[in-house]
Amino acid sequence: MTNRAVYVGIEQEFQLMDTELGEHLEATEQWLALEEAVGQRHHKVFHISPTAVRTRYGNGRYCDQEDLEVCTPPVRVQRGFTRSAADYLYLARKELVEFISPEKNNALIGYSTHWNLTDVRGYNDHHRSWIMNDVAIPLSLLTLTPISSGINMRDKNDGRPGRLELLGDYIENLDQARALLLFYSGVMLNYQKNESYLPITPVFEEEKAKHGNEVPFGRETAILVKERTGSEKIINAQEYLERYYSFFKQGIAQVGDEEEVKNLEDFITGRKKLEIDHREKYSFIFGLRDREDFFLRYHPSVCLPLEAYREDRALPTAVGQFLGSLATLEEEREQGNQKSMPFKVRTMAWDKIILSELSTRYIPGREYSFENLENIELAAELTAMVSRPSEKARLLRFLYWTQKREMTASAHDQKLIQRAKRRVVPRELGDLFLGKNELEEQK
């Protein structure tokens, strides 16, 4: 069982298309022109690099080689988390639509999704191969399309505790994204305690973290499995998914609320259609695939529906609000807002923020670093408790100094810090012993 906070984040990649010429555009070549065209109409941003920014919603947008990519801020796994993550994904797409819209012939085709989960176990390559051997079938149903080339799980060792990155196809349906996040989180948090009691395991030639498309016929794909008794039989992928959900259901319900669990069950039972169920749609899309590089040729039906991303939504978490406020600091000062926090942002990474002092009342250039996601969330919750930028800046300084044991905050500020800490203290998650049900069935 972990008493560390666990976080998820979503990345999605898009081809940038010219609708008039029907061509795939190199996003790196278009980036600067798009930035200049958008100007200040929509985007106040912090530049991580010339082609990577953090936005006013706390999301990231950047060029990944020749294509565009968006990423959401980290969202803590707790009841209701899938709705927050889906809202951020919607806002990330909305910002991307606004970014490309000044050129009327631009369009977007989504083609991949990366599902990030902080690695609270320290899984190495061998462990990931074990895991994917067991869960590749249900995860493939939830995150692949009928023309997929496969699924992979990578270790992104970019901090402590690092993160696991599940690679799948582009999923536009936000409800399906929510379902996948809930299943993925609930299973991964409870896998280690129960791996010896799984109801069935697939019979693959080798254990590996990267799989081709193991479900080419969707839910009806025949899967050779080994029962706990040691006997082998063939079942379809749908039964495999249902049995794994039934086994992990208690752990999944631990991290999701009633509505989130109902949403997942709707996709598992087929009341809601998964992308992999839309075989006719993808039969047409397959014909658009370039045989050499697998990019899709332009067709209006496969493009992101730009008109669906006009609605604005409130930022659902303090972390997104905090990251967004930091991303816009420089722009606010350039526009003459002298009441913004007196900091310059040096670094904004997945799990690290560095601010430097501008105010002459303090040491100019002094840096304040907030490392790991729990400290960033603590800083976010703390600054959300006050309204004035000067108060926010003061609390961030005291939070940094008290963590470094360089200074003791006032009694009032200590109370605020303790209130913020209570908001981010995680419930114990995972490591429920679910195998007892399997043992009882064998008696």
C-alpha cells in the first residue's frame, strides 16, 4: 500500500494538415508563424524552449519532431480524478485548435495517446514485461483502434518516483479516456499484491512490455489463456476484460467514485462503444494510411472537429490554476500589471518548478525550487487560499524556507501551510488483497 500521492497525465499527438493541398505539414516549420499569428488573442504562455510552452490552463503544447503534441498537468488519483483529467485534455485540445486556427486551411488528425501514471513501485524493465504480459489484452481493448500497430509501456525515469507511460492510439472520446484512466490506475496500484492470484493469464511466446495488436478482431479476438488450475483454453478478449475487471473491481472502486465506475462499466459491457468497436469507420481510415510512414492522408472525417472545442471550462484543480498563473507571469508584467507575483519562472517541468526573485526587498535572483509533484501540489493549494499576488509570493517563500529549515513561518502562515498539507495528504491507495476471492472459489 502506498501513502504517496499518485498522479496521472495525458499526452496526445496530432498531424498538422493543409486541407487545401491535402498535405501533412511539418509543425516545426509552422510553429513560429502560428505563434505570431495567434499573438495575444488567446495565448499567454511560458516558453520552455522555442517550440515548447506551458499555457494559461497549465497544459503543455510543443512540437514532437514534425508533429504537434499537447500534455495535461498532473492530476492526483482520488475520487473524481478522471473528470478533472478529461477537462484538462479538452482544454489542451481547445488551445491547440486556437493555435492553428489563424490559418483557415489548417486541420488536425490525432494519432496517439500516452497515458502517464507516477510509478510508486519502481518497476524495472522485467517487471513491466510481466505486467504487460497479463494486462495487454484489457488495456488494448480500452486504448487501441481496429487498425492499431500495438501497445507499449515505458519507464520515464525523469524524477522521483518517475512515471510509467502507456502508449496507445488516439482516443477522442473523453468518456473512454476517463474509463481507461480509472482501469489503468486501479489495476496498476493493486497488481503487485495480486499477481500470483490473477484469474487467467495469456499464453504468449515471450513476456515483453511492447506488444503488437493482440486484439485485431476487437472484443471477439480469440485469446489462449491459462487458468489458475494450469489448464489452457481459448476465450474471447471480451471475457478476458470482464474477468480482469471483476477481479480488480474493489481496487478500481477505491480510486473512483460511483459515476466514474459506472462510466467504466458502460464501456466494459458494451453499453458505450469503444474505439475498437468501430470497425467500419476504421476500415475506411485504413485506406487513408500511407504505407511507408503510417501517416494518414487528409480527409475531413478523420480530422479533429474544431467546432467541438469552442466552450470554455473552469480549471478543475489547484495545480492547473497554479501552473497557469506562473505561465502568464511574464506576459502580465509586459502588459503593465505591476501586482503580479514578483518572480521570474526559470523552469517548469513535469515534477520541478524553479522561481527566481525579482523584488528588491529580497535577494535579487534568489531561487525557490519546488521539486516532486507533492510539493508542487502543496504550493498550488497554499496559494489558492489567498487572493493577492503579494500574499501568494510571501507564502511560496515561507513554504520554501520552512522546507529547507532556514526560517520558521509566522503562526498564521504555519496554519495556512498545515491546512494546505491536509488537503494534499493522500489516502492510502492500492495493495488490496484481491486474490482471496480466487482462493475461495478453488475450495
